[in-house]
Amino acid sequence: MTAVEPMPSATKVVDLLARGRELVEPSLRQAISRLDEHTRLVASYHLGWCDVHGRPASGSSGKAIRPGLTLLVAEAVAGTPDPGVPGGVAVELVHNFSLIHDDLMDRDTQRRHRRTVWAIWGDATAVLVGDALACLADEVLGECESPYAPQAGHALAVATRELIRGQVLDVAFEQRSDVSLAECVDMAVGKTGALLGASAQLGAILAGADPATCEAFRRYGRELGLAFQLVDDLLGIWGAPEKTGKPVFADLLAHKKTLPVVWSLEYGGSPGQELAAWFTDPEAPTADDLQYAAVLVERAGGREWAMAEAEERVRRAGKALDGAGVQSANREQLDQLAQFVAERQL
């Protein structure tokens, strides 16, 4: 692996993430090139690298928060992002495995303003391509020359299992009317917090940090993941389609028990009770129905709570780093990343 230049300390978060993507993408493309021709086409399309016919494209492959986090942590520990590159590739592969499967389970036909994998190639292909990306993540870590590769591989395997557990709960909650806020938070810890926690943890592990420091970074990433999920849930109700790439009120249309919704059902008083009745209506909701449900979540206080809780999780993320011995310039980057996650625009 060729050496890479350290990321500058006074760069805005978007530039930091773009730099992280540049460092990871060559190795990510190399991993994808191992796939058979058809699987490689589908994966490359999903990542925004080509169109459905394999012609090069410049579509978005996302903000690359997870690999960016891995590299920022590696740099905070080792003074250079180099050791974290295999970890950044691995977490990006696992993340995209989960996205392809998530789109299939939710029957979402749009992601990043493009048709989703299952909507083009069918359910079976979506399952198999997602599985292939998860296997590639194991290969990338298993083959890297770091003496800490086995430890990193174990951490990613645990996080992947937790991610799947969270997704299982998310699907199960759609069929239940009695989901508690505590259950919903536990689901988010698995679905989103586990992989972001591992993203930070892998950066520390591969950079040779001691166990206590690795755990501090894992907690930082997990809290960051909860902040991310809270904002994602807000975007799933009120996010502008031109920014989210999904229809407005998408989560309400799917009757998803998201964090602001469950908080509203549990603590929202009369509007929360009315929202509970809305969720039991067997009729397909109209556009007006969806608008009304969003109003009920807001009246019940779910929107305000979710925004405040996201900020609280950012605070906890920062607290987790207090004993990690992070230099001030690196700490500023990590704090900026956490704030960026909580302040994504609706």
C-alpha cells in the first residue's frame, strides 16, 4: 500500500470527508474488481461509479462518514491516516452491504436520486451483491499487513452482527404497536451505532492504540451513531427529497417506528394518542394523511425531542474522548465531525 499524506488539521468537515474518500477509493475499487463481472457491475452502479450498462458515471456514493471517521481516528493515534485505510475500506463495504439489503427490505426504489439495486436487478441479486460486499470486507482486513488485523477483523464482525440485530428489530417493530422508546434506542444502537462505533474503533486498533483508547473511540462512534440515526429519522419525515433522495414522509408511509415517532407515542399526550390511532388505520395513507401524521409528531414533541437528543449524543461523544489523550487539532476535527452529523439540514 502506498503512503498517503496526513489530512490537514484546519479543514472543514466536508473537505475532510472528501479527502478520506480519496484515500480509501483506490483500495475500495481494487476490492470491487475481485467480484465476478455481473456482481461488479451492480456494486459499481450502487456506489455511483457507473450507470446500469457499466458506463462511467459521476453519481454520489454518499458522504463517506464511516471511512472518514476511521482515517481521522488513525491519524489522531498515529499521526497519519495510513494505518486506517484497510479499516476504512472494510467499514464502507459493510455499510453498503447494509444499504443494499435495507433498500430491499423497505422496498425503497430510490437512493441518492437513482433507482436502487433491487428495483433494477431484482431481490435475489440485491441479496447476493450485499453478501458479496460483506465478504469483501473480511478479505480486505484479513489480507492487510497490520499485526492488528485479527483484532480489527473481530471488532468488525461483532459490529456487523450488531448491525444485523438492529435491522431485525427495525423490521419487527413495523408489525408491533407497543414499541417502547428504550427498545427503539437499543435498535438504533445496533442498526447505526455499532458500525460507526467500529469505524472509530478500527482506526484506533490499526494505529496500535491501547485497549482503553480503542474502547473510548468505540464509545465516541457509537454515540455519534445515535446522533446520526436521530437526525436520519427526522430527515425520513421532514427531509427535502432533493437532499435525501427519497420521497417526503417516506418513513411515515412505511409505518416505521422511528425514534421521534416512538417518543411521541410514549410521551406525546393527546397528539401522541391520535398518532397511535393513525398508525392502526389499515387504509393506505394519502398525501394529506402523511402530512397530518407529521404534524402530530411535531405537536407531540417528537421533533423537538429528537433534535435535542441528537445534540446530547454529540455531547456524550465528546465526553468519551476526554480520556483518550487526543491532541487538540485532532480533537477539533472529531468534534467538528460530530457536530456535522447532528446539524445535517432538513
